[in-house]
Amino acid sequence: MVKVTRRAVVAAGVLAAFAAGIYYVARAESAPKNARKGPPPVPVITAKVEAADVPVVLAAIGTVQARASVAVRSRVDGHILETHFREGQTVAKGDLLIRIDPRPFAAQLKQAEANVARDRAQLAKVRADLARYGALTERGVASVQKHEEAQAAASSLEATIRGGEAAIEFARLQLEYSSIRSPLDGRAGSLLVSAGNLVRGTDAAALVVINEIRPVYVSFTLPEHHLGEIRRRMNEGGLVIEARPPDDPRPPATGAVDFVNNAVDPATGSIGLRATVANADERLLPGQFANVRVTMDTFRGALVVPAQAIQNSQKGPFVFVLKAGSLKDNQAEVEQRYVKPGTQFEERVVIREGLAAGDIVVTEGQLRLQPGSRVVIRPAAQTS
């Protein structure tokens, strides 16, 4: 049997380790270059910086007000016979709303007409007597006193007839007031007194309230430092607003500012304005809040980016921009660039400094990026 020495075993181990090292070095050198690359590119969505005309818009919360509101009351005493409208119905000026029992007023009218007819018959007789006494007085047959008494009686009856004619007119008015009609075009509210109730002309409570809602007023306030611009725009042709109820997806209603308050509220530092809105579809109701947008001016050729492209840091707002010349096969390298954003309109923001037209900014996927990251551009539906 061959005897193996300890020195021979150590030498064999060294040779084996040396051979293994040479093997792994050779394998590493022959490995593909792609195996030594960093993390895969981050999928993002991008948008190009564009020049556009951007309106300068001020936002406010407005209150809708009826252009006219009338609390309808009775002008006579009587029982309500019937109503001729539905609560919430749109009514026109002159439409019959409520009918009060007209019979007492019709009777008063007939009585007044009868009194005048009686007085006119008496006046005819007195005038005949006056003519007869006048002729007799001229011939010396009758006394002057009789003639004067007939003259006085005729004058008294004429005055009585004029009073009776006034009573007829008053009775006709009372009869007309027994039919309560709408004083304006608008929408009727709740009927506060139902048929069968006795109403009086001195009652303070209204029977129904009618609001004119086509058009309506929208009142709102703006900060006082815009007052100079407001005056300039009003002098140049006026201010146009857009008003829309909260959470209403339909296009906004438009109107023109027709009133600017004559004083600034010192407590809030704001100036009150009011606009008239046609409200043809009646979706703005008195007392409702509305989102108001006022277009003050327009920036021509402003550089704009989607609002979601702008990120914030301790040093200020920034965007990730595709590095110039790095875009190849829909992949690119990004760089971080600080910007000065300006006015925001809808989902776009004006960039005053930091970008140029044609730059490509990242709008989604920024949370996984840092300066120098590789990105792959994907449509929104494919971004993970």
C-alpha cells in the first residue's frame, strides 16, 4: 500500500483551488454583457411641453339668487275656493293661481251699481225741476229760493253719483282681487294655505312664494387686489363667468357681470360681484351654491404641461425630463429639473421657468424614478 504524506495532500488542495479560480474567472469573462446591467427600465407615461393660449381664471364660490321673488298674499277677505296650480310648477305672468269666493264682492258690485242707477234717476227729476223753476223765476212766478234749492239738490246728487261710481270701481277691484294671479314669470313654491281656509287682506303670511329663475343672479366675491383688473375688463366690454352646481358634469352656464359693489369688505378683503345667468335649463335654483370661474385674461403662447407632471420637494417643484438625445427604442434616461409653475387651468399648468417647448416630461411613474433612471415609455393603459 502506498503511503500518502501530509505534504502531498496540501499540495493537491492548492492545485484544486487554483483550478477552480481559473474556471470561475473564465466563465465570468465569457458571460453576456446584459447580465452585468442594472435594474430594468421603469415604465412611465410622458407628455410634450407645448405652447398654448391659457386663460387666467379666478375661481370662487357663488350663491344663486332669484332675480325677483314675490310673496303672494290676498288683498281681500274671504274663503279660498280653489287653487289652479301645482306646487313647483312654472307659471307665467297673469296665470290664475288662487280663487277666493267672489260672491260677496259680486253682490257689493251690484249694490253699488243699483245705488248709482237710483241716484241718476233722482238727478234727472231734480234737473227737470231746476229747469222749470228757472223758467218760472224769470217770469216772476216762482221765488229765487226755490230755484236755488233745486240747483243745490242737483249738485248734491251729482256728487253722490260720483261717489257711487267710485264705489262701483272699488267693488270691481275687490271682485278682481278675488282671483289671485301670478305677478311674474317664475316657479311656484309650496302652497302655504290650502283651499277652504279663510284669508284676510291684512294677513302677514304669504299664500305662495314665486321666484323668477329664468334668468337668475349669481353673487360671489373676489380678492380686492383684482379690483383694478375687474374695472378694466368692465370698461372694455365686461366680464363673463361660468357657473355650475357642485358635482354637475354638464357644461357650465355662462353669464355677464352686471354689478360690482361700491365698497370692499374690510373683514375679508374681498369685493362683491353679481352676474346674470340665463339659466334656460333651470338647473340653478335660488339659495344654491355654485362653482364660479371668471376669465380675467389670456396668456398667449404659454408653455404648459399636465398638472400631474409636477412633483414637490424641499427645494421646490420639479419635473422629470427625458435627457436630450437619450431616447432610443422607446427607452430613455431621465433627469430632474426644477421649475417655476404659474397659473393652473383645468388639468394644465403654465411653466414660467425651467422647461422649453418640445421637452418631454414624465406624467406618471415618478415615484420609482431618480436622476439618471432608465425609463420605457408606455401608453397609459399599459403602465404598471
